[in-house]
Amino acid sequence: MKPLRIHGLTKEYRIGFSRRSVLALDHLDLEIDEGEVFGFLGHNGAGKTTTIKLLMGLVYPTAGEAWILDRSIRDVGVKQSIGFLPESPFFYEYLTAEEFLTFYGQLFGIGGVTLTKKIDELLELVSMTDARRRPLRKFSKGMLQRIGIAQALINDPKLVILDEPMSGLDPVGRRDVRDIILRLKQEGKTIFFSSHILPDVEMICDRIAVLVKGRLKAVGTVQELAGASSVTSIELVAQDVSESTVAGIQDWGATATRRGHHILIKLEDDKRVNDVIERIIRQNGRIVSLTPHKQSLEEFFLTESGMNRI
Ligand SMILES: Nc1ncnc2c1ncn2[C@@H]1O[C@H](COP(=O)(O)OP(=O)(O)O)[C@@H](O)[C@H]1O
Ligand SMILES: [Mg+2]
């Protein structure tokens, strides 16, 4: 069973007196596998929040359909089995972390010892056990985001949907959220989250989709999208390399630059890497490092969005 299936999902907003239309989402097709961390990538205004709002039943599709855990999104009951963190969550700031989670647990009809145990578990998961009795108004943005994720998990959902969970956070806060997402994956949950922050997506997602102006531009693993085989160049740093070896390597089309004890060798592709390494080692040189330069997802993403032409 696919936790999430989206077929031809479309949303057209009508705005203003003239009822001008904005096509926020244009026939989106997407299927998410069980246990996957799926990144939904796109610039501001790409249609990420619209997609998530459609899935959550907060706005209605102009066309198309979607199923969460094999139930239509039009079925209100489907919300019982998903966790959701909106883009700008609202927090009752006078509640403590514990009271906040108790409130949401009770909304799902959980209570008593079951709820107490669940809250202990979730506070531990998001590393907030020590802050459990502190009011939310004293929380940093990163702490609020973590408690928001804990709230999204109170009903033990199979599918967790997070809208820009890392946005507005500092590098430490972003890493914390990434770690939580990976822990959820280990627990067997499926995570669908949106982001415009590439490195975060690159690091933790099994697959990603790139959305550009409401249209799906690409779906695949990071390696597939960034073209794992498309090594653009190779940089090799070596030590104790003789002049005759350098000359030999340059004959193969490499460039070599001395930097103190080190020599920096640049190759246009990976065809002669083994030859170069072998030659250096044979004359008792030492390889210090080897760095293949690939097209990053960032470059891919910019190309797909047509943004690199600006
Ligand atoms: N309620 C709305 N009414 C009219 N237009 C909207 C509404 N919500 C979003 N849009 C428009 O739809 C497009 C997609 O927005 P959104 O889904 O919020 O993108 P993202 O989350 O990727 O930044 C944008 O052009 C935005 O201005
Ligand atoms: Mg958004």
C-alpha cells in the first residue's frame, strides 16, 4: 500500500474583483512509498503549501484526486492517521510544552497513562524533556518547531506531512529537525516534507520532487536527479611527487600546480585517475586527497527552475 497517491491534483485560485485566476498547482502526479523520506522541493510560490493544504483538506481541488493510506482526501476521517505541521504553526504561548501536547492528545481522544507515556516519549524524541514545564512563549524558534513536530506525532501517525519544517531555523536548529526526521524514518514512518533549502533535502531524502510554478519538473533519488555519473572534474592532492612524474601526468592532459609540499592535480574526467594514482605511488609519492566534483542538486535544481539564467 502506498501511504500517499496523488493523481492530476490541480488548484486554481480566483482572486480579486476580476476573479483573475492563479494556477497554483497544475495536474500533479506523485506516489510516495512506505517508509520513505520524501522531499518536496520548490521556490517560494511553487505550490508546495497549496499541495499540502489540498492533502489536508484545507482547500478543495479544482481537479484531480489524492489518497492517503488508500483513503480519499475527501474522507474527513483520514486525518486520524496523519501527522501535520503547518508552515506557520500557531502556538498557545501560555501553555507549557507538556500542557500543549496534552491538549492535542486529548483532541485525538487519547488520555490517562497512555497519553502521559506518549508525551514522555515524544519529548525525548525531540530532545525537550528538560523544557517540559516551560511556557512556549519562552521557546526559541527551533524549540517551537521541535515541539510542533512532537504535536504532529501525538496520534502515532503512519504518514507525517511537514510544511517547511526547517525554514527560519539556524544551522543547529535545521540539523535537529533533520535528525528527528531520520529518527522517525527508523521508527518506520513515512515522511513527506516541503522545503526550499536544498542541502537539507539532499542530506536526508530517499527521493525528491521538484516543483516549479505549480508543475512537477522531476522526481527521483538525489543521485538520479544530480546525475551520479556526471563527474565534472577530479581534484587530487599528492605529496613527494618528482618532477618527471609531474611531467608524465601533464602529458595525460592533467594540470598540476605545486603548493608547498603538496601538488594539486586537476583532471577533466575520471578516465585516467587510476593511472595517475598508480604512477604517483610507484615513485613513492603519497595521495593526500581525492575529490570528485559532481553536478550538485543545487545546480540541477537551478537548471530545472530556469533560475540560473537570471
Ligand atoms: N489563498 C490564495 N489565494 C490566491 N492565490 C494563492 C492563495 N494561496 C496561494 N496562492 C498562490 O498560489 C501560488 C502557490 O503558492 P504556495 O502554494 O503558497 O507556494 P509555496 O508554498 O511553494 O511557496 C502562488 O502564486 C501564490 O501566490
Ligand atoms: Mg509554502
